[in-house]
Amino acid sequence: MPEVDLPLNLAGSAQPPAGGTTTSSILVIDDEVGIRESLEVLLSLEGYTVRTAADGDQGLRILELENFDLVLLDLALPGQSGLELLPQIKDRQPELPVIMITAYGTVDNVVEAIRSGAENFVQKPWDNEKLMADIRSAVARHRAEEENLQLKRTLKQRYNFSNIVGKSEIMLRVFDLVAQVAPSRSTVLIQGESGTGKELIAKAIHANSPRRDKPFVPINTGAMPSELLESTLFGHVKGAFTSAVASKKGLFEVANGGTLFMDEIATMGLDTQSKILRVLQDKRFMHLGGIQEIQVDVRIIAATNTDLRQAVRDGRFREDLYYRLNVITVDLPPLRARREDIPLLAQHFLDFYASENDLSPRKLSADALRALVDYDWPGNVRELENCIERGVVLSSGPIIGSDLLPGHITGRSFQDALLEHNPNASLFDILEDIERRIIIEKLERCNWNQTDAAEQFRIPLSTLNQKIKRLNIEIKKKGKE
């Protein structure tokens, strides 16, 4: 039996696992009695509930009856090997993390285990401190994923919010307010920094209102000059201006009976503001160049990332329009004010972009997640989403480490991240690793079609194949890993 170090304070009180609670449970599947007993003592002292099984069949029977946060699985088992058992565990519980344990690890075994969904691979005899760090990290991620799924179910059942993620107290208050105001006819003003998800909240209000079966029409009012904006909102008749070669409906007509979401409302000119005010007051407007009034029933949800009250004081925004819009205000917090939501949001985007790119599920390493939680996110949720998408696209395996995060988030340069893994890396090593990552990213975007990738790189296919071979890049099946 491999020698295993155990803590000396066997009579001491167990401490709950980091990132979890005393209810976290682990299944150990190993045919050696000594290994099972050693792990049971070690894990119990850390506050985990532990079940053990001597072979794969017994382990599968236990999994059918109980829920676990992690499985420690021996590679060499009687009957079915751990590698044969792993896919069966994943078929039953795809999200359940599995750490493989073996005294006979080979590169092929490691690669096959990771491809089959193993979280990690531990060699006997192991280091207790490192093993427990791996276990805490895996359990914490599993708990976050489960919590994310449960949160989505709860939000969908309670609010019919499909793409909004958050469990923080400040976001739960936002959800309650949205659910309360959605059924009304009142105008809503959503305030928050750029990237906080103002349009998602507007869609949630619309989806939970009696107008849900009518159009939801968004427009960024800051993205176009005044004349084009007015034509887009109100429509025009043929000949109203030089390029008006045909009459055209405006978005108020398109949104009739539904909701018009006007983002960056503070950027509108004062003339346009007065026309918006009239629609709010009278529910009527005219096409540009027209003489006939058109009546509509449209709910307006406006959004801004600036202080409208200050804009009123500065004379840049009409005071009467401000009060018309500001019937009900929803203030969205910046991401730095709800850091407890970052793991949930990160996992949400990991799942989305892995599916979007036809990849197997991705997870963040403990150091990567810590870096995300510690960062201030000036670009808010949108910046986090872009960061996760980048990590998913650049990843070559199921775990996304901090080296795949932008350097300004981790506080390290790309070279720092590389040197952390290999302190003796030469300039050649660094350049080679950069080249490898660029080629993998391009192959990912080309669905692993080498011909397409070579064309986009503007190099011969033979040159790309030589680089793939030299850099030891494993080509994946198209569309899947």
C-alpha cells in the first residue's frame, strides 16, 4: 500500500472544507482497503461526508442511490478499470467531478482520463496538501455549477427570467422590483454603468408583462444622428428628405402593442426629446413629412449609463421628459458591487460558449476563479463575458487556468504566466507557446479545418501541418472534441 501521511490531531474537531459546507460528500472507489480507510479518515477530518466502494459495480450502485460532490476513482480496479468506469459515471451524472488515482500513471492514461471527463489525475503516493487543494477546488466548482442550475430554475419559475444570473442580495432586490413593475403599464427607467445588463432587464420586464406576445423593439439612440434617429423612430413619407425614396414605418409603429426599449436615452437631441415627450403624453405622432397623426400603444423602457438629473441641470435633457421617464427606476449595480455573482456568471458563460463552439464543458481553475473575483470589472458583465469567451476559445482542455485570462485581470503578463509553469523558459519557449496558442485559436474558429486555417493564415497547408506537428498540437474531430 502506498504510504499516506495523515494529520496527527485525530481527536480534533473537523473543519469544514474550504468553499463548501459539512454536507459536501465524496465517494471513494478503490479496491485497496488501506487506501479507502486512509482517504476516509483524511476527508472526514476535513469535514466531508465519505462513502467507499471496493469496485466499480458497488460504486455505481451507490451513485444510483445517493448524490455526491466528487468521486475519487482508482485506475486499477478488479473487473472494470477506472477508465472503463469513468464514462458510466459521466453518463449518470455528467457534471459530477471525478479525480483519478493510480500508482501506474502513464501519459496515455492521463490523456484518456481527461478526455473522458476526469477533473484531475493524482499519482500514488500523493501529497495530502495538494490532494486536498484539488478536492476543495473541484467540490467548490461543482457546488457553484449546481447552485447556478438551481438559481436558473428558481428565477425561471418565479420570474420567468431566462438569461439573468445573480444570487446577491442587491440583485435579488432588482429581480423583485422587476417582477413587481412588469405587469403594469408604467414607463421604466433603467440606470447602470455600461455592460451591467440593462437590455436583459428590459427584456425581462417585457417577458413578464401582458405585452409579452407583442414585439420587443430595441434601439440604441446614441448610435445615430438626430435626423436618422427621428426617421427610425417615427417613420417618414416618400420625399420627406433627399434619400426618402419610399414611405417607411417607424419603430413606434413596429412596437405597437408591445415595448420600445430606448438605450442611451441621454444622447438624444433636445428636438427629438420633445417629440418623444409628445408620444408619451398623447400616444400620437406623425411621420416625418406627414400630416396625418398616428395613434399607438407602446410601453417605453429607457436606459442610460449617465446621471440624467445632472443632464437636466446642465440643460442637455428636458426636465419634463425626465419626470415622464422616471416613473419607476431600476438601478443596476456594477459587477464589483456583487462579487458573489461572479462565479455563477462565469459558469453561465462557460456553458454557453462551450456549447456555442461545440466543445466539451469547460471549468475554471481555482486560481483563475480567484483572479476573476478579485478584479474590479470596469466593463462589468459584458467584460466578464468577453473574458470567458476568450478563455473557452483558447483552451485546449476542460480546465481554464489563469494563464488563459488577460494579463490586466491576473496582474501578470503572458510571459509571467508562462514562467510560473516553467521558470527556466527561454525566449524561444515563450515564442513557441505564443505560436501554439495562436494556431489553436485559429483552428478552433475554423472548426479544426486545417485547410481553412491555412488560407486564413495565408500560408501553405504543408507549412501549417509542419507547425502543428512541431508544436505537438492534437487535431480534434470537426465540431467535437
